[in-house]
Amino acid sequence: MLYDRHYMRDSGRRSPLSAVGWVLVVIVGVFLLQILSQRLFNYNPRGYSQEDPLSAFARLDGYAIRHWHVWTYLTYAVLHGGILHLLLNSVGLFFIGRTVETVLGSRRFLIALGVSILGGSILWTLVNFNQWGAVVGISGGVMGLFTIFACLYPDRPITLLVFYVIPLTIKPRWALIIFGGIDLVGLLASELPRHGAGLYSDGIAHSAHVGGIIAGWLYYRFFLRERDETLTRQPAIEKPGWFKRAAATGTTTTYRVNLSTRSAPPPAAAAQATAATERDLRAEVDRILDKINSEGFGALTTEEKRTLDEARDLISRR
């Protein structure tokens, strides 16, 4: 792929952390603040309570819904219920998020993550608006990103660790169906029946996962689907009509150029022109790389892609 070539790699001018890296720094940092807040304000020798000021301010629960704490529809994602909860979400975000960010660019990646988080909180609210429970964690956002990944690369094999030990290679489309099916069953059997008699209760916010999946699919459907070919595949170059006609008739024409009759520019002038051209090309490539970093490869025009190919060919000849 074009963005795997050497001149597409990050240069020293760019931030050492991607958008995925910054999100991971934020959720880990907030988790450490959670622990500190719980120890300072409401430490329980039998375990940590969720009634510390930070969690009370940022989590999404019935109180926040009834009192119009609208910020909690996003801030709940930076909180986590424990180290294992944080670890699982961080691993998923790291491996799935890197690929999605490479394709979409940092800005659209963050928008997709935010939309998925919001979708998770909205569906959770519809299901649990009159309950006493609370929801925390970025898993709804991760499920939304995985949905986008599965839509972009439905048949690219991925390897999962079942029970964190057994490797399983599966296509993303089937993994999404399995994960989505499990969360849908959990939503129907565990969360919805809380209004009456539930079949079981596992303490997992399945509605937030399902909401993230729906939001991720909607983002892909309305903002990415039309550009899917550009985002994930290299364009096919069709042969010109005259070439097809010549191939069909079996005739070929040989052309020759007599270079001896052409006048060459003076060596000094040629060297100056070459240096100026290379400087302009380098500046244009830097601009295009910045655009890819912020908007993704799919945002490039045909002319910009051609410029990158010219830069690759120039470097390969040296």
C-alpha cells in the first residue's frame, strides 16, 4: 500500500504519539486519578467505592440523566471500573485503533471514536434511564471502531486470543457478528429484564456495546462507504482505448526518439533547475504527508497521489 512506503513514514517533525496514543494516555491518566480520588475521599478497606468526586462528576448514571449532566455522555468513557477493565479496553483500542487511524487520519479517527462513545451512552440511557446503575469505560467506542474496521476489511484475517491463551484466526465480519450477537443476547436477557425479572445479570453494559456498534456502522454508512475503494484499495488504471484497439488487431507500432538532435541545456543551468525542482517536490511531499496525517490517505487527490509516486521513483533511482 502507498502509505507503507518509506517516504510515507512519520518524520521527526511529527508528534511521537498518534491519536490512539493520546487517547491511551488520557484513559490511563484518568484511571490513576480515579485511584487517587478514591483513596483521598472515600476509601473503603473492602474495596474501592465509585462515590469519589471524579467518578461522580464524569460517570453516566440515572442521577446524571435526570439532572441533565450532558457531558457525562462522553466523559463516562475515560473512567474504568478496575485494572482488568482498563487493560482489556486499552488492548482493543491499541490494535484496532492503529489501523483505523491510519486509514481515516487522526481527526476523523477521533470523530469516529466520539460518535461511537456517544452511541453507546444514548442506547444505555434508553435502556437504563430509570435504573440505579452506572456505566463507565471506553468499550462502546472500541466496539464502534471495530465495526468500522470490519466494514473496511471484512475478509482480512485477524488473530484473537480466546481466554487470552488460545489463538484463533477469524475474519472481521464473523468476529463482529459473534461479538455483536453476544452483546445483543446480553442486552435482551440481562439489561432489558431489569424492569422485571432478568434471566441473569453479569454487570456488563451490553447496551453501550450494541450502541457503539450501531454508531460505528452508521458512521461508516454515511461518511465512509462512498470512499471505501479509495480508503482501502489502490485505484486500477485502465488502458487507453488506442492500446486496446491495437491489442485487438494484433498490430504494434515502434517509436524512436533521436536524442542526438536535441540541444542540451548548459550543465550549470541544468543543475540549478534540478535542485529547484527537487526542493519544490520535497516541500509538496511534506505538505501531502501532513494532510495524510490529519485527514487520512483517502483525502488525497489524484494529483497528490501522482506526486507521491514521483517522489518514490526519484528516491529509488538514487
